[in-house]
Amino acid sequence: MSAIVAREIRALTIAVFSALAAGPGGVAGPWLVGTLIDSGSRAGGFAGYPFGAALMVAATAVHRRWGLAAERRSLAVVARPLAAVDRTRWSDRMTRAGTMMPAAEAIDLDTMALLLDIDGTLLDFAPTPREVWVPPTLRRTLGALLARTDGALALVSGRALADLDLLFAPLELPAIGGHGAELRVAAGERSDPARTPALDPMVKRKLASVAELGPGVLIEDKGYSLALHWRLAPDKGDAVIAMVRSICDSFPDLPLEALPGKAVIEVKSATFDKATAVAELMQRPPFAGRRPVFLGDDVTDERVFPILPPLGGFGFAVGRDIPGTAGSFADPTAVRAWLDGLLERET
Ligand SMILES: [Mg+2]
């Protein structure tokens, strides 16, 4: 809608200025010819011809300097709309408080590895995790960056790997899933189930009893963790959190941690997290020897940022400023434009 209005206004502006420019010429020309004829002077009449010729030479010079070939071309091509946004100028979308703009020049795809959180980083939040939308252009960009980095691009998420693959299908990417419980170093490989033990069955049974709080409190067993959702029973949120925390405290010998999310709390072993999985991933080819660049927005991502500098890498926050990062992006849209820019600068 706004683009149409802008186009209308530009067309009107061009029409007005054309009329203003053509008007005086259209009036002055015939008037001058008439005056010269009326004067009856041969010299005056003759002088009119070189004067006209000089005007045409001057007009030719102006055309050569500023003229545009506008035939059969759309207005938007001939005159760039004022509202046009240069997609590579993603810095305009950065949060103002960002300590450093994530300049594409700082990213060397030959020597770096790209590690990307998904929800809130690559994808905009949706009312529920199932409702997120993956733009087709993002699949293309990630696939191209995977090839460009010789396989050194990985998703880092709290979601299970199977869930990631459904989201990005048919694209399959190296990935860390389940907050570090699952690790896939290369597409086509399977995460080794033995690297992360399942959550203790006793803990699971006790946590499952939280669902007794009422209808709408749902249990999701991910094997290595157990999540309790209360999106359908928002009034139960506080009670669920309190009960889950007290159950965790009732197992003092087990290293448990509860990760609160949007209308969900997930209990897992504290022995693994995104940071331990990223450290493991960075020891495996093709990631080994590369400098990790990590983008994330979650509380769980905050543990990853400190392990990056010792590996020669750095991180960027999304949606907020996080201490220890090299800068921040305003939102996932800015992240996606930035990723596109990493490829565009090479074409
Ligand atoms: Mg996130």
C-alpha cells in the first residue's frame, strides 16, 4: 500500500516538474520567433538560428551528463524510491546499545564456523513452538553457507534434532539439539544416544505427578529431559514452577536443572548444556581449527558466549544486549539479512 502511494507521489512530482521545465520553453520559443519576425531586421532573424543551435548543443550536453535511458523501464528502476531499503545495511536495524556492529568484514567463512540458535535468533517467536515459520529463503541461505564453510555451520537449539529436521526439511544441517543432549556433526549422521544418559526414571515419575495440578498441564518426555507445558492452563504456571523446583531439590544427589521457557519448564541433567556441546562440536572436523561465531538470545545461550574467545571466536546477542558478546542484532529479521549479506558480498 505505502509503496503504491510513494509511486503515485513520484509520478506526480515528475509531471509537475516536467510542466514547469517545458512551460517557459514552450512559451518563450514562439514569443522570441514572433518578436524577431516583427522586428523586420535580417540580422536579428539570422541571430535567432545560431542562438537556437547553441541551445540545442547545450541541451545535448545536459542530456549526455545527466540523461537516463528511461524507455520501457519502470519508474522504480529509473528513479530509486526514497523509501527503498538497502538490504545489506542491516546495521540500521541493530540495537543502539550494541557495543559493536556485527560487521560482515569480521566474518571469514574460510576460517570460521557459524553456530546459530533457532528460536528468537533465526526465527521469530510464535505463540507456540509448533507455529514458527521458516522462510524458504532462510533454508537456501543456510544451505549455501553450509557449503561455503565446508560444513562448518550448525544449529544450536533446545529443540530435539528430530524437531529441527522437520522445521528445516528437506535441509539437514549439523546441529546441537535438546540443550546439548544431542550432537550431529555432519548432515546424515545420527546423534550418539550414549553420549547423554536419559533422565532418571524416578525423577520423571515425580515430575509427571505435576500434571495432577489440573487439566491443561502437559508432559513431554524427551528422554534426556522432561518438559511440563502450561500454555493451556496459564493460571497454573506459578504452581508448576514451584512444584518442579521442589521436586528437583528433593534429589540433592542428582545434578538437575530446571530451564524455564515460555509457558514451559524443562528439567534435565546439569552435566550437559549448550556450552558443553559447542565445546565438543568445536573439537570435531570440520569445526575443529575454525573460530566459532555464535548467535543466540536465550538464557541458556549465555553459557556459550564465555567459551568462544579461548577458541578465537566471538558471539552476538539477538533482541537484547548480553555481556561478553561482540554486539547485538535487533531481531531475527536483522540476523537473516546479515546472513544473506555474508553471501551477497561474495557475488
Ligand atoms: Mg533462542
